[in-house]
Amino acid sequence: MDIQAEKLLLIEQLLRVRDLKVIEQLREVLKKDNNQEIGYEVSVTQYDFAKYASEAEEEYKAGKYIDIDELEKESENW
């Protein structure tokens, strides 16, 4: 069964749940899954990664970056 079919099956089961505690537990599991660690040597959660990406995009839009030519010139002095 593919992932979409599994999701649909889970949704159907969730619609039949009558115990609030079960739904709260599922919410906690999903919250932990959405914040799972990604990366290899550095421990970065998906939330942090999205935050860093958003901050980087804002810096780019504000012109706070250097292009490859500037970087190459700068690296000659390292």
C-alpha cells in the first residue's frame, strides 16, 4: 500500500475515534514527528531548518549577500 492509501486509511480510522485522549496522544506523536532531527553531523530539527531557511530568504531579499565573484575574491585573502 502506498503512502496516500495509508493516510486515507488513517483518516477513516481517526473519524471513528470517540476518545479525546487518543486524539491528544496522536497529536503529540505527530508533533514529535514534525520536529524530528534531520542532518548528519549537526542536530537540526525540521522546525529549526525551516526557520533558518526563512531567515536566509529575508536576508537575501534585503540584499545581505555576496555573489560568487565577490566570494572568490574574498577567499583569496584567507
